[in-house]
Amino acid sequence: MRAVILTLIALLMPLAAHARAYKTPEALIQALYSGRGQDNSAEALSPYAPFFSEQLTRRFQEDRDKTQPGEQGAIDFDPVISGQDGSAENVEISPAIVLDGAAELEVSFVNGEPVTLFYTLVKEDGGWKVDDIACQQGEFPWSLTGLFDGAAY
């Protein structure tokens, strides 16, 4: 029994290393765009999974489980840069609007062209987590939740 417990602890330690409690919504978003704390392992649902809420993580897992091998899931781009390629340059984070354990804020940056994303965050496990990301500009506005809801498998 002791060996089983030690094995479980050893397996969960890398997850704990990635889990970090961000005290403010802005601190979470700064870390997200800095590249610190990403999970780039092959098993990761997304490199940004350590920043995601339980609900958003569950949506990514459900999407992975429903997607046929060799097929693309509902999210076929990098939502943090709102594109397939590039990077976020000149990142500006608006002050968060916080109400009852939820927060919203805007992130503006340049990735070939100006981009503004709207983040919804929730307070979980003593820190802030991303619960949704949305882009309301361009020909095809999107939100992660909306893309998951409209996914055809």
C-alpha cells in the first residue's frame, strides 16, 4: 500500500509544479503571455492547460476524447495569439473587472495585425484561472466555449 501511495505522489508532483495560484487576474495573464508555466509535454491538452479552469480543462478533454484519430479537434489554432502562427507582441492588459469570484479583462497585442482578446477568469483553488477566451473582431468572431459547443464530430 505504501508503494502505491508513493507512486501516486511521484506521478502527481509534476502536476503540482505546474499548478500555481495567481493572486490577481492580471498576474495570471502576464504569466500566460510570458511563456512561464506552460505544459509543452506531448500529453498536455494545451500548453496553456496549467492556466485553465477546471471547466475549460474538461472541455478540452471532452474534445480530445470525441475527436477521431488523425482528425483535428474544435480548436485548430492557438487561442492565446488568435492564430496559427506568430506571437503576441506589445501585449497590453486592461485592469480586470472583478465580481463575485469572476473577472473579465481585455488583452491587446500585435500578431501581424492588432488583436484584442476578451478573457473570462474564475477563482479556483486559491487563485485565478482562465475560463474562456473570446475574439469579437474580424469576419469570424469566436470564443472557446462557442467553438466547443458548435464542434461537429
